[in-house]
Amino acid sequence: MCLAVPGKVVKLHGGKDADPVTRTASVDFHGSQVDVSLAMVPEAELGSWVLVHAGYAISLIDIDEARKTWEWLEAADLVEDMPEELRKATPDETPTKEQKA
Amino acid sequence: MKRDEFAELRSRMVELAEGRTPLRLMEVCGTHTVSFFRSGVKSLLPEGVELVSGPGCPVCVTSQGYLDAACQAAARPDTVICTYGDMVRVPGTTGSLESLRGQGARIRVVFSARDALNHAAENPQDQVVFLAVGFETTSPGTAATLLEARARGVKNFFVLPAHKRIMPAMIALLSAKKSSIDAFVLPGHVSIILGLAPYEPIARDFGKACVVTGFEPEQLAHGVLRLLELLAEGRAAIENVYGVAVRPEGNPVARALVEQVFEPCDAEWRALGSIPDSGLALRPAFAAFDAFAALDLTEGPNVEPDGCRCGEVIQGLISPVDCALFGRGCSPRLPVGPCMVSSEGTCAAWYKYGKQRRP
């Protein structure tokens, strides 16, 4: 499955000196927190929105895109609920990191 | 997507396709197969513009012989198989992993290779074999897990490698005599890893246009529209409408992880045969993690079940409804071939979402 789900980094594990390959975080998906590896996104910080595939964050994503992705996943019956933060977020919300085309 | 947006898109597509049909657009991502159906974009396409599915479902292209090796491992009382869910019901020559559960085999569905590693670390009495299946979105995770296994000194964790690379398969399809693909919709998440450069030979050597798209309805429609525009201009280019997630350079950190652990090798694709450089083999430094060697497993031959036409389906040569078994002996509940087993298999998608359910 190529499915990648957006979530928010709510807690970083390990110190700054931790080997980037073993860096993990608690990522919040609609209220449930899952332990996710940040091995592929060394630039992820507390509060970053990431796309997670098979337990690994593969990319940062902005909050608008996260919302659109959740809407699609919801419509496709793939997730139960959108995270609270996405429901409240407006287009003016500053994303944590901007992806340029 | 709003109704009037839908209508406008459709009329633009009709305009662009005028006088240029038939056009065959191929997508090579199982999640795209399902998304095109679910979003309704598939039905938006003008007359004469066909969207076909290629070999985009890694479970569907996993060889029968690999399944048989996995079943050999599963039959061992000291072994736990950890796998993504879709693999569990795929039939090998003597049965599926699920059928072996009934005989006491321990098959554990995991969401991540890391879960398999943690199980191994917590259960030193078990030999844990992770079925490493997937394209470029997934192989970096396996690579990272193996690096972690090595760092943690876990000795009872193994992988049965079956990772594949999508580009060599696309080149093989384009090089085949019966190829009639006009353009490609490129996978969204594989492209997060690869970026755009690896696809350049498709434009440069085969003169085909490609557009990377995401998965929401707007994205799918936008991607197809862009492809039709490129076709109308006669331009073979690699473009990206999923810029919010896909950077042109991809994810170099992820690629570096794969590079450390794996090297390209020839690989057997179900019904397509062997495609050069299309697989990933463990580098010698990681040979100790190879389940084939460690558990003395052999990859069986590729034997297609009678009447199964999955091979033609995954090449986009026929639609699932063209197969005599579709809905008559082959269904998601009782699948004959892999395209029907995987939730992202073309046949499963057609069965669930297509209007023509049974001929």
C-alpha cells in the first residue's frame, strides 16, 4: 500500500546528539499517538506535519495539504476522524515548512 | 470537488482530446488505481481517453516463487512471519500464508518493518522473517530498519527481500512490442522519494509525457488535465502537480539509506518475467539478514493458475472484465490471482468500484 498519512510531531525522542537514523517521535494522528521514525526527515521539528508511510515519516507537509489529505482519506473510509487541529485550521495558518513546487 | 468545477474540467479535457483519441494513459500506483475510481475522475474522462492500470501494486507483482519461499519459512515452528496485511491472502502454488495459520504457522501483520524488528528483539527465541515487499516508498523503511537491527545487534531478525524499482518496469513496458501507452500518471509517494530526475528517460528516450500527481480528486483531475495539455502540445516532459509533497530532488536522505543497504539486481515480476535491475538485493555487509540464506529457503518457480490473466492486466493490455474468471470464480473473497487479493490490485478495484461488475 502506498498510503501515507499526515500527522503532527508532538514529542521528539532522544537528545540532539541522537543518531539521525534512529531518531523517532510521537506523531499524532486524530488523537492517537504513534511512534514514528524520523530517519528520513532530519529537518522535522516539534510541531512539524509529516507524511507517514509504514512507520516512517517520508516528507514534511504543510497544514493545508494535511487537511486535504485527511478529507480524502476520510471520504475513502480510511480514517475515522480528522485531527482537531486540521478542522480548526484556516488557509491563513502559517505552515511549519513550505514545500515549493 | 464542486459540480461546476467537475463540469468545467470535463469540457476542457474533451477539448484537449478532440482529434487525438484514442489516448491511453497509464498509472503505475495501486493507490492511484483505487483513488481514480473513488474520486469519480475515471468517469470524468472524455470518450476515447482511457486510463489503464500498470504494475503499480507491489503485492500483485510479487512472484509466486517468493510466496512459496515465505510459506516454507512460515511452516517452521521456530519462525514468525511479519508482513504487511495484503500479502497474507495471496495464493502461492500450495496455499497462502493465511491458510498456513490454520496449521499453526505464526503470521503477524505489521504496519512497519520496525514493528517486526521490535518483535524480534523482544522474542529472542523466535526467528523473525519480515517480508520486504514494496516499491521505492517502502524500501527506505526496510533499509533504515536493517541499519537499526545492526546497530542494536539483533541476531534473530531477517528479511525476505522482494523490493522492486518502478522505473525498470516502466521501461520494460514501453520497450515491449505491444506497448500502446501514450503518457503516464506518475506515483505520488514513490516520487516523494525519487524526485523527478529518474523518470527522464521516459520523456527523452520514448517521447512520453509524465505528470506526478497526488491522490485527492482535485489532484487526480489536475494531473490528467496537465497530461492532456502536454499531449496536445506534443511535448514529452516530466512534470509535477504534487509540489506540496514532491520536491524535484525527492528525498536524498531516504535514497541514501537504500543505497547503504541494498543494490539493484535482476528481479522476477509476476507474469512479466525477469526485468533487469528492477529489484533490490542486500549488499554483502547485510547478508547476515537474508532469510533465504539464513533459513535455507528456495524461491519456487512462477506458475500461473489456470485461466488467470493477471499478467495481462498489470501490463495494461486487458481490463479485468476481459478475464473470464472475473466475478466468475475469482472475487475478492475467493481470489485466484494477486490482482484480486490486494485491496489495491486492479481487479479488486474494478470489482469494488467498476460499473461492469459481472459480464
